[in-house]
Amino acid sequence: MKTARIQLRLRELAQLFNSMDPSPFLDRDLDGDAEEFIMSWAREHPKDHELELTIQLATPPPPDRALGAEESVRHYFAVRAQMKHHEFRQLMRRGWLSLCIGLFFLTGCLFLAGLVSRVQTGTGSAIAGEGLTIVGWVAMWRPLEIYLYDWWPLRDEQKLLSRLARVHVQLILPQTEKQ
């Protein structure tokens, strides 16, 4: 399997994580800028490549933090991938509900349009019938939008986050001078 490298330079490992997050190291969120940088570079690499995150540090981190860095980064992206999966499932449920409501409404509009055309003739009834038909089809806009377009970006982001949940993290520590 081919590997694609994402390189990141930081003064210290703590810059990788959100300083406002009080969670333990493993559960800590990534800094927003660091996450966006990592994700934007991950999008640039071919989808069939495994990802490697190389973090070059100017200051050595505490040993326990250095050992837990890969697990923390993977955990963060795994949780984000789960959240995107949940968001995708919610969108599909919303699409199903919207489709049911839209079809019910469209059926009612088409029924009323047919009824108007049978009860009255003339320009007014033709306009009312066409208006009801158009309104019924417009009600189908959102379910069609969900099922044709809205799910793609969510699925793509979930796949990217899942790839990042498997990322290999390599820390490059500064060279210490020998005396």
C-alpha cells in the first residue's frame, strides 16, 4: 500500500491540541487550525494511499505525551468519523420523512388540480390547476435535493475522517547537542 505524507511543524506538541479543551490527553480535540491543515492536505492525496502525519517539533514533549500522540490523533478522527456517520444517517432519515410528506402533499395537490378542472372550466380553473400541480412538485424539491446532492459531501468527509483515523503519526524531535 502506498503512503502519503502530511508534514506539520510545531514549536511544541501542545499546539496540535485545543488548549481550551479540559479533556484528558487521549480525548482532547485537535486545534481547529491544525485539523483544517491536516484535512486539507489529506484531501490532496490519492484516496488509495494510507496517510502518515509527520510532526516536526522544536521542543521535545513529555515522554507520555509523545507515546500517546498517535493514539490521540487517531481517536479524535475516529470520533469525528462516527459523528459524520450519525449526521449522514440523520440526513437519510430526514430525506425519507421529507419524501413521504412530499409525496402525500403532491398527491393531494394533483387530486385538487384534477378536481378543479372537472368542477370548473375556463382560464381561472386552468391557472388554479397548474398552480396546484407546480406547488405539489415544488414540495418534492427538498427530498430530491437530499437524495441527489446533499449526501455526497457528508459521505466523502466521513471517508476522509475514517482514513485519518488510521493515520500513522511520526514525531520528529529536535536534535540535542552532545557535550
